[in-house]
Amino acid sequence: MTTNTNQTPILQTKNLVKRYGSVTAIDHADFELYPGEILAIIGDNGAGKSSLIKALSGALMPDEGEILLDGQPVNFSSPMEARALGIETVYQNLAVSPALNIADNLFLGREIRKPGILGSVFRMLDKKAMEQKAKDKMTELGLMTIQNISQAVESLSGGQRQGVAVARSALFGTKVVIMDEPTAALGVKESRRVLNLIKEVRDRGLPIILISHNMPHVFEVADRIHIHRLGKRAAVITPQSHSMSEAVAIMTGALEVNNDPQAA
Amino acid sequence: MSSTEQKNSTAVLDHDKVADQAQVYVASFEHKETPVQRFKKFLHHYPVAAPSIVLLLAIFCFSLIVGSRFLSAFNLSLVLQQVTIIGMVGIAQTLIILTAGIDLSVGAIMVLASVVMGRMAIDYGLDPWLALCVGIAVGAVAGFINGSLITRLKLPPFIATLGTWNVFFALNLWYSNSETIRAQDISNTAPLLQWLGNTINVFGAQLTYGSLLMLAMFVVIWYALNWTAWGRHVYATGDDPAAAKLAGIRTDRILLSVYILAGIVCALGAWVLIGRIGSISPQAGYTTNLDSITAVVIGGCSLFGGRGSIFGTLIGALVVGIFRNGLALAGVDVLWQEFTVGILIIVAVGVDQWIRKGTA
């Protein structure tokens, strides 16, 4: 998969700044995500990746700079607004409700109601429609091998639960899916399944921002790698252009790069 | 760059190879379920099953020991009458416990609402329907106060409602001057308040309107919990509030709505209470809070939130009622009724822990 950097970025920031008192968490950061790519964001602890991600997912309001979605300036004051515009986030800590079943979890907060008076007056849920859609999405992503859709999520393994979270983002994300350390809580084999799932989602046309500390994972799935250092972008590389140790060197400041992201 | 490229690709390949060779089941055990495990799974999947089994066993045993005096339609309908108040307040308590909260003030809200209904109708001569509405509004406001303390001030539900329990009870004594409103005065000026005490006779069973209202409320709340988005959000909020928030649920709003609804249900319980005892006593219902928690817990609802069924509470209340009634008919001293209820609570929570341990 090669990224066409001549296209309009689907999600972009220009000169983004966020200060907490005297600490500058985001220091005039630029960022571009292009259609159809997996962009990994790596950086040392405290480099400001989470602040950047929070700004992109609406959990944090930047002080300066702008965020462009499809070339249009946007202003999120809550994650709800970002979500309404098609930006979904998958969190590392398995943010699913264990006692609810798979279908309930997929549609949590976005339930479908029955048509007609049953839905409008009696607020009745259309359980059948939700189960059917859940089944379709899980099958599409190759997750239906193990699950009975009305099974409680607590009976699933960690990887399967993360699968539910990814399916949810793929079901509702129309523009961008942000994955914050999606494999951090998982074992080796489980991580592998989730990585394949991430590629699957990308191949279905949704661009993905992947935040990860795991270099082999990043180098395996990413199309481009955004290296964050001291609150801003230090470089954008690709798994083909640089090695893992070079990436780490850039991340820690041992290696200075002066590259133009457009050339990467 | 070609050498680094190669290095990378081999690294990834190695990683892949190792991962693919890894056993799918990191730790796999003989997967033969013993009957006990299967039973446990069944109980876990159907939270109402355990209390239902206890209820049926209790009915069976008491009908053997006490005989037809116990198993008559009349006696069983008496039990239903006796558990109506607890069942009603238990609905409110279930909603709150599903959100991993607890409400110690439910009984005080109920009595305060009944006193307000009575004074409005009798002392101020308000239209009984209006007096009823004012009483229900008082219940809603009381629930709103509880909910606000918990969502705005972030007080633990136990502490917040321990405080409001005393506050509401004191307000109730002040507003009623600690005086009981006599049944005769109510039936003369506002018979509507006692209307739920009327009975209909079905094959020898004496069903009060109050019991029927309680059963109807169980159905309404069951529908709300299982067939509306609000109900799913109540479960999600109690189960894992952080995950619910990340899914976009405004958990504070859900909690507030649950406490307000609980207050309204308690106020409806006040109407049932007036029908049941005829008069309005500010001293009534002092232990209703604990009795309602008992019914919810025996009904299989988890105090950790997110698990349980509303009908479990009805069955829990019936189990307590059946035990008290059966033991009384068998001529057992009242103190042993208390003893038995205590044992039931401990067993119910013990079973809940056992079920959750193995299958979650």
C-alpha cells in the first residue's frame, strides 16, 4: 500500500498548540493523515502523542492552530462531536461493557429503534436489526468464527473483546479510526489477530491512526510513521526507508532528520 | 538503505513465523464441563433462576409441613398483599443497585410522600388527584436531591442517602407534627388515597388494586430496562462506568434519571401504603429501606452493579414473604423468621459470588 501524498489529507493539523500552565504539551505540531493509509504515531513518553491524539478525537481543545477534516476546519468541543463527524477511537483498556452482549456493545449509545409508533412513542429497540447488522459487520471482518452475537462480552478473551471494539469503530467510523495502543493489553497471538483486523479495516477504505509502543507491530502494519518528539513532529518515515533502530534514534533525539514529509 | 530494508523485513518475518507457530491455546485445559459447572453457567445466564428455585422449593416444603392452610389461594394472595410495599420500593431499589449504587432513603421518601399526600388532601382540602400529584412530585424532588448529591458532589451513594434518609425522615416528622392521619378522616374527605386498598376476588384469592399496580410497575420497568436504550445505558453505567462514558453515554444523566425515577416509584409506593394500612403514619416504613435491599439481593441482583433482573426482586420479595408466612403458620416464633431471612441474605450473596467467580 503506498500513500498518495498529493491528495488532500483526510485529517490534518496545522501549527497546533496546547499549553498546560508552563508546560507546552503540543508545540506547533503539524500532522497529516491521507486516505486509505495506516499512519503510526510513535514517540517517547511525554513527547505529547496522547495530547495530539486527544485533540484529534475531541477530548482536548487546542489553544492555537487548526484541525482540518477533509480540508474543512473543524472544532470539536467533545469526543461526541468528533464521533458525529465520523472519527472513531479504539482504546487500549478494552472499553467494552462486560455484562452486555456483543450486539448491545456494538450499538451502545447509538441504538436503533423500531420504526413507527413502537419506536417513537414506546422507544422500543429494534433488537433484530441491531443483531443482524452486528452479525454482518463481524462476519465482514472475519470475527464470526467464535461468536454468538448474543453472548456476553465477559465470556470473550481479551483479543476478541478488542475485536468487538474494532468492529464498533468500523461500523460507525466514516472518516477516520484512531487506535490508541490497541494491542497493549493483549498477548502475542491475540495481538496478531488484532493487527490483521486493523489491516482489514484499512483495506475497506478507512484510514487509521495507530498509536503504539511496539516497534515490530508498527513496522509491520504502518504505511507511514509519524515520529513525535518534544511536542511536535520530528520526522515522517516509512518502514521501507528507515530501520527500527533509526526510528528509535529519531524518537530519542539521537538522530536528527531534516526530511520533508511530502517526500516520504 | 537496502540492507536495513532487508533487516526489517526479516525481523517482521521472524516475528510472523514465531507467532504463527505459537499454539493457539496458550493454556488449554480438558474442556469437559461437570454438571456443577453447567449448573453454574445456567445460573449466571439466568439471574432469576436461583431465586425462583428457592421460591418453588420453599412453597413445596411449606405445603408439606403446613398443608392446605398454606397452599390456599387466599393465603398466597395474603402473602402477595404483604409483600406489595416491599415489592414497590424494591423496584426503586433495583434500579439504583443496577447502577452499583444503594439507596437508604427509599422508605423515608415513601413515608414523606404519604404524609404530603394526606395533609394536602385533608388539611388543605386539595383535590385528591392533585394531592396525589404533589406527593409524587415530592418523591421526584427527593430523588433529584439524592441524584444531585451523587453526580454533582460525587458523594458515595451510601453516604449521600444515609444523610438524606435522616433528613427526609425528620422533615416527615416536622411536616406531620408526628401525628397520624386517621383512616376515617381519609375515607371521608379523600377516599381516592385509599383506593388501592380495594380488593377483587379471583377464585378465592384476594388481590388488592395495590398489588396489581405493583405487578404492572414491574412490567413497565422491565420493559424500560430491556427494550429501551435508556435501560441498556442503566446496565452499562452500573457495569463499567468508564467504558460507558467512552461509548458516549452521559452516565451522570443516567444516574440522575435513575434516582428521580426511584423517587417517583417510592411516591407511588406511598399511595399503595395508604391503601394497605388505611391511615397515614409518619412512623411507618422505617425499615423499608433495608427490607427492599433484602428483596433485591435475594432476587439475585449484584451489589456491584450491571447484573440482575427486575423480576428477580419480585421473586426475592415473595421468598421473604413465603418464609415469614410459612414459618408463622407452622407456629415458629417470630425471631426465627428474622433468623431465616438473615441466612437467606447471606446465602444469596454467597451464591452470587460463587456464580461470578467461575464464569466471569
